[in-house]
Amino acid sequence: MTRRPGAVLALLAFAQLIISLDYNIVYVALPDIGRELGFTAQSLQWVVSAYAVAFGGALLLGGRACDLFGPRRVFALGCTLYAVSSLAGGLAGDPGLLVAARAGQGLGGALLFPATLTLVSTSFAAGRERNRAFAVWGTAGGSGMILGSLLGGVLTQAFGWAAVFFVNVPLAAAAAALAFPLLAKDPAREPGRRFDLAGALTATLGTTLVVFALVEGPELGWTPVLLPAFAGLASLVAFAVVERRGRDPLLPLRLLKDRNLGTGVVVTFLYMGTFGTLLYFLTGYFQGVHGYGALATGLAFGVPMVAIAAGSQAAGRLATRYGTRPTLVVSLLVGGGGAVALALSMTVDASYLEVVPALIVLGLGQGAGYTLMFGAAAAGVSPAEQGIAAGVASTAQQVGGSVGLAVFVAVANTGTSEVDGLRTAVLLAAAGIALTAVAALRFSGSRKAAAVPA
């Protein structure tokens, strides 16, 4: 285990914060970006979609790269890609360059996320120490998404849209520079291991096309994305055939039979498809129903951000005492109750203070659940395959978010009024959270397994 656990944990949490910030920080800057760079109303969505498609499509590749080349190297490469792409985005003078920069950021995230998760799993002793590490990592990830909305509003209003890109440059560059002096040396590569090029190509192409269809379907309509969707599914079928026959596959299919990882795929998919969509509907409620501006909306997310951080920190201690499975299930049920309370409090004339109790309960459950589910998914997977396990779980997370948003946006649009549609979507998400809690019951119940593999 690491000799400087505090410094290592701070670096890994910092990297996770960068990923989470970048996911949402551009949203409030979109109107300014569209106006100044000449995006059309339809093409502007690609500022968001390019990141999501590249990130979701390359996660399996990033996860396996960690196992083959070492998580420290992949961590440094991911941070470097973030820094370079962010600089290019801030300097972009036309839509094409900005979209390419966002895709570069997404690729950086696809390398950095599984590397960070692998390093958390392998750098800290199983039990209390590792549970605490996941709590800090989860706090950074869970609260960073909301902090991104706040920071995006502040930076855009004070310095212009380019600031939401430039802010990442020194952050990511510093993380890359600290990787080699702080993180443990990568283990020697096992002799005879090869990079599965055919698997990498079919997996990346297939996942990218499926994520593209899910991201663009609600905006373009489902008919235009049928061809890429079917092509993506065909590529994934080819990937399964390649992996079954390969001697050193990108994704050993036996891993999917592992009880915890298989359950983790379902849980992360459902979690992001439910909790992960609520930020979108809260933004619509604050801005569309109550007329909040970008900065006021960002400030309104301050309460759930604090609640998410508190839930993440509490989760580590509770998991050490009671085990991960019961703590995770209770966390999800608490978050689901908060979602129900939020839906019931979302009315046209409700004040911000009237929704605060629901936001607190929701945030506590959401933060605790995010902290625990990735560790539970990786429990029992050998250290040599932690990277691909992280890639599988995080791919399920990304696809789940795209599916959930597509479904719930369609539900929201069928409401008799804007607030009615938003409330119905949040209630449906609450039902999905309850289903997530049921799925989490299948995780291993032993406290040793729940603490994440040694």
C-alpha cells in the first residue's frame, strides 16, 4: 500500500473532481457559446454530446489500458489529454474546433475515470482505510457535478464562456505532474500479454454508436439514429465473438459472470439513469418554472451539493460498521424517498425553501449511493483486472444516464404543463431508484467482500 496515503487520496479525489466538474460546467455557458461561435440551434447540442459520446465509447478501452500498461501511466495520459483539449476548447474560434476539443476531453475522461477508480481500489488496505478512500473519492465525484453548474455560472458571467475551458488547464496539468512522484509505480507487465486490437476497435465503435444514438435520439428523433444504433449493436455482437475466441481479450467474458460485477453493472446503469437525470429536471424547474438565471441556478444547487458531500462521508463510516450492501440499499431507499418528496414539492408557487428538505434527503442518499456502488461492483475482482472492471461499471453508468434521460425527457414532455411533466418524470425516477435498491440486494453480503478486493 502507499506510503503517503493522504497525498495520494487527495490527488485521486482531485482528479475525480475534474471529471465531474467538466461534465456539467459547460451547460450554463451554452447560450454564449452558440451566439459567439455561430452554432445553430441544432448543432449546439454537440458541445455536450461530443463529450458524452467520446467518454462513454472509450471507457472499456481506458479500463483495459490500465490493466495492460498500468493505472499510473493511464492516469497521467488522461490528465494530459484533459489539459490539452481544454486549452484547445478555450482557444477555439469555430464550432468544429470546439466540438473536437470536447471529444478530446471525453477521451481524457475515459482514460482518467477507470485509472482513478483502479488506483483507489488498489492503493488502500481493505476495510476501514479503503472505505474512507471511497468516501472521499465519492464526495468529489458526487458534489463535483453540482459544483460544475455553480462554477460554470460564475465563470461565464465574470469572464466569458472560454473560462469554463481554461479553468481545467492548470488543474489537469497539475494532476498529471503529480502522478509520477505520488502514485505507486505501475506493476511490471505480465509476459505474453497482448493488446486486443480487434476487441478494442469493435468495443469502442459499438459503444460509441450506441451512446450516440441514445444521446441524439431525444433531440433528432429516433428514426435518424436507427442506422447508427443497429450498427453499434452489430459491432457489439462482433465484439462478443472476438472476446470469446481471443487468447487475451479486452474484456474476459467470465468477469460478467462474477456476482458482484454483474450486479454492479445493473446498479450503476439504474443509478445513473435515475439519480443522474435529476439535475436536468431541477435545472428545468429552477429556470423554466421560476425564471432563475444561470448564477441563481448554480447557487440553488449549493444545498444538494453539501448534502451529497455529507452522504458520501457518512457512507464510508457506515459501510465499515455495517457492511456495504445494507448501507447501499438503505442509501438508495433514502434517496428514493427524497425524490418522491421533491416531486411532491415541485409546484408553480413553491418557494426555494419549500424544496430544501427534499433536496437534503435526496442528496444524502445520492452521495452515499455513488460512494458505495463502484467499490461493491469491483469486490472479488483480482487487482490485475481492476481496470477493466472499472471500465465495465462506468460504461454501464454512462449508457444508463443516456437511456434514463431519453425516457424521462419523453415523459416530461407529455405533461399537461411544464411543472406537471417535470414532477411526473421525477416520480418515475423515484420508482427507478427503488428498483435500483432491489437490484443492490444481490451484492455479496460479506463485509470482507463489500470492502473491495485486496
